[in-house]
Amino acid sequence: MEIDVRPADSRFHTRLGWLDSRHSFSFGGHHDPANTGHGLLLVLNEDVVAPGAGFGTHGHADMEIVTWVLEGALEHRDSAGHHGVIRPGEAQRMSAGTGIRHSEMNPDPDHPVHFLQMWVRPDTTGLTPGYQQVDVGERLAAGGLVAVASGRGHDGAVHLHQRGAAMWVGRLAAGDAVDLPDEPRVHLFMARGVVTLDGVDGPLSEGDAVRLTGAGPLRVVAATGAEVVVWGTA
């Protein structure tokens, strides 16, 4: 069993005039050969984009890209003709497949957008590019961990073309407890609030992460209102 705690301030940091981005793993010009992912999860970026700004049209191939908004709104357009605006409680998946170009912009002229973007490789290359958006807000409000993106057929989740990966989100009130999935590798990211986790000394706060390998179904307990993002992978 391995429990690897990664404090928020240990992440790579990109700061531009319109973007403040924290990278949990090697990304872009930030590279550490010892930090290139956890299991099938290759990218977890926490981005804050200024009002009216965003990522102009750029390309991807053979990647499953999941976007989860924490505050504000994010507008997606791509070369396959897909268009959508996602807000908190809505999950988005783009399958880059054989190649797709897209933009991600903050459509609000007054307020920033704060979101997570996460990448896993598909288990089949050369797929037709695709897009899916699902509202999971009602299920989140019911409590517990909610499957948001999955290659295993979880009801109500956006579909990943990767059988070895699934993502859950939990919105917890103070005192709520959830058990992490029993997976070969689990990645817990603190999107908001403060929690405790079995096997970890001290609290986990916003931006902290824990990488678990063969750890079993450890329990998370919310010390305050909290939002946790959990990946389970092979």
C-alpha cells in the first residue's frame, strides 16, 4: 500500500495575463520525468481564466478530455461542429480521436471561470472525435460519490473510451463521510473545503491531492463543506 500526499503548493504553476493554472502532473513546459501521471490519469490542471478570455483554437488527438467547472461558465466549440457551455454540476467529455481542434472560452465579460481539466488516454486509438455533456447536479445534491465520467457504463456519467478509468465527485457537508473506491490506483483531489483521510496525518485542504496505490477503500470525512474529485484507474 502506498499513500502519497501532494500539497497544493507543490504543483507546477503557469501564470499569464489571462490564465492562472496549477498542474498536478508534468504539462507543457513543466516537465518532471518522475511526475507524468498516476495510473491512467495523465493531466489534472486547475485553471482560472479571466472574463472574456480563454484558450484559442488548438488541436488534440487520441485523448479523452474531461472538464469540470467549479465556478463560472466555460464555452466549448470544436471542428466537428460541437458547441456547449458548461457550468457547475455539468460534466463534459471530448474524445479527440483521429484529431480535433477546439476552443475553450470564458463567455462571461465580468467574472472569471474556475475549472478542472483532466486527461486519460483511450483504450482504442483512431476513434471518431466526439463530445458529450451531462448534468449531474441533482445526483450530487443527494450526497455520496457520484460517477461523473466512466468507461465502465456507470449510469448518468459521460462515457470514456477507456475501460480502466472512472471519475467521481462528492459534494460533502461538514461531517459527511464517503469511502474511496477500491481500485489499483486512486487519485483524490481537493476542489474545495477541508477533509480528513484514513492513513493521512492532518487535514487536506483546497488544492491538495493524494495518490493511492493498492490502498483499499479508505474513508474521507468532511471537516467543512467540501468538494472532492476522485479518479480510479488501472
